[in-house]
Amino acid sequence: MFERSVLKDITKRILEPRKFIQVLVGPRQVGKTTLIKQFLQKTDLPYYFVTGDDFYLPDTTWIRREWANVRLQMQQKGVKEYLFIIDEVQKVPNWSEAIKKEWDADTFSDTNIKTILLGSSRLLIQEGLTESLAGRYELTNLTHWSFEEMRGAFDWNIEQYIYFGGYPGSASLISDEERWKNYIRESLVETTISKDIIMMTRVDKPILLKRLFDIGCKYSSQILSLTKVQGELQERGNLTTLSGYLHLLKEAGLLSGLEKYAADVIRKRASKPKFQVHNNALLSAGEKSYFSTVRHNSKEWGRFVESAIGAHLINSGLQHRFNTFYWNQGNAEVDYVIEKRNKIIALEVKSGRGSTGKGLALFENEFHPHGIYLIGTNGIPLDQFLSMNPADLFDL
């Protein structure tokens, strides 16, 4: 079975002496549970695995009871170390306070129960961590699969990855595109929106949120004002509501609205969003056209290529801590701008379509970036860029 590189880091942290709660956060179907199972196959450490995914009753004592079970098993088996894994922890009421209490009790009594928390809602997990577990955890962001991973696991070529994206569970379905599209829409998107967003946070207009997601995917890699989005929505919502829903979609690992790069935060937040899916499968699943048709339409294929680059930047940024923006001035545009430690890099994506380079020249004159790169035609090859860590560009 293919192993993601992050497994080595997780293994090292778990096998260290008990010090931090290990928290793994990522969208559905990126392999959080599989990764932990792979670790368990490599170790003799006794463990207890529970999930909050089907936990609906508002029972605040559930974690306390399960933790007591771990202590009992540890005592009965006469072992000095135990691993307690809680999947979809964000669905358990008051989970962070309960875990803080039990973790601190074990720390005080020198009970060596190591704890791993898995969650598919980055927003809810981070709220709980900052509210109750400060100083007690290490966070690992598991992102959508990269081209390098899909190629290593399924022998995909670059064209397949650009169109079908990075969901490993759907890889075996791509020979039947209609079935593949249905799987992405119904088993992944609908489940994420219904179970990870609508059930777990306050959403007054769920239909509005779903329509915003559909439109955002349709216009992935394109700049579109929320005011214009309002005009395409069957159910109208104010701009504050739309902005809030876009934030929820981002934290669920589905769709972002990239801000325009500017020297100050206020100007960034006031900009029109550039819609960007986190996985190109979300773009393709909503398309009526199939792979062969899109591949031979140069304009459409260029949009898919740019979207794939944007998704790669967003996922890499979560792992390696850099931010992704776009920039434009009039008709001049820079496709993506990444920022880390006060360094900025401008990236232009080209897949056979014409480009004057005017945007890059204007951006360089105004901001003096650390680097400027062309990706695709006459630049860094697509397969090379989608296989690399973009954060390495900051060190060149």
C-alpha cells in the first residue's frame, strides 16, 4: 500500500516519549484514518480506536467514559504505554474541554496514554485547540494528494492529474467518468457539506451555501466579485453571509476565495476573490464535458491547468506555511503570488495560450519580488512544478 511521506513524521512523533497530543486535520478522503492504520501495522503499541463520526447524542461524558476504558485496558494488560485514537473528534460535544481534563489527569498521575485526534473540519478543530489545548498539541495538516503522490500510487500522468485531481479513493473509477463524477459529487462533496459544515456550524441558508460552492467550482482560477455571484444565485444572500460561507468551504478543504496581493491587510480583504478549488476533481465533477473533450479545447484546458497550479499552491501552503494570493491592475494580472517571511514570489501559468507578461513587469516594478517564475510553456514544466515544494523557491 502506498505510504504518504508524512507517515514518517507522524511515526517519529508518536514513538517519542509522551509530550504532546498529536492532531491530524484534513478534508475527507485524503487518508487520515488509513495513515494511522499504516502506523499501527508497523508497531506493537497497544491501542484503542473510537470515532465520533456517528455520534449524535449531546453526551458530554462520552470522552470521559472512553478514556476510562483505555485506562482499564492498560491496567488489565499490565502495559506501561497505550495509544488512544479518536476519529472525527470535532463531532463530540465539548471535546476540547473533556480531552484537556483527561490529558492533564494522566500527566499528573504519570499515566502514559498517548493521544491522537483526527478531524475533517479544520475550523472546528482549531477553535477547540486554541480554546482549551494550548501548549498541549502538535498539529499536522493532511492535504489533498499531490501529483507526485497520485503518480506514485496509481501511475497517473500529468494530464490525468490535472483533470481528475487528487482523491485516491476515486482513482479506480476514472475509466467510467460518469460514475466517477457521481462519486465525487455525492460521496465526497455532499457528505462534506452536509456532515462537516451544515451539521456542525450555523448555516441559515444551506441552499445558498451549496450554490456558492457550485459557482465557485465552475469559476475556479477566475476572479469574480461576490456582488456578481449574487446575481447568479437563485437564493439571494448578503455579501457578509456569502463571505462567511466561503470561509466555511475553505476550512472544509473544498474552495477558497484568494485575496488580491497588496501591501496592507485592509486592501487585501477588500479585494474581489479569485475562486480556487483545493482539488481539481471538484472542478471536473461539475463539468458536463469529459476528459477527452476538455483536453483538446486549449482554452478550457488552460483553465484546468491554472486551477491545478492554484490547488497545489494552497495545499503546499498549508503544509509549509506560506500564503497564496493573486494580483491584477486593470487588464494586467499575475496568476498567483506566494508570500512567506516577508518574501514574495510571482507566478504566471502558461499552457500554450498567449501571454504578454505585462502583469509580471508591472508587479515587479511595484513590489520587487524575491523571484518571478513562468510555469508551463517556455517555463518550469507542469509535471516538475506539480511535483515540487513551492516553498523551496523562497530559498533560491
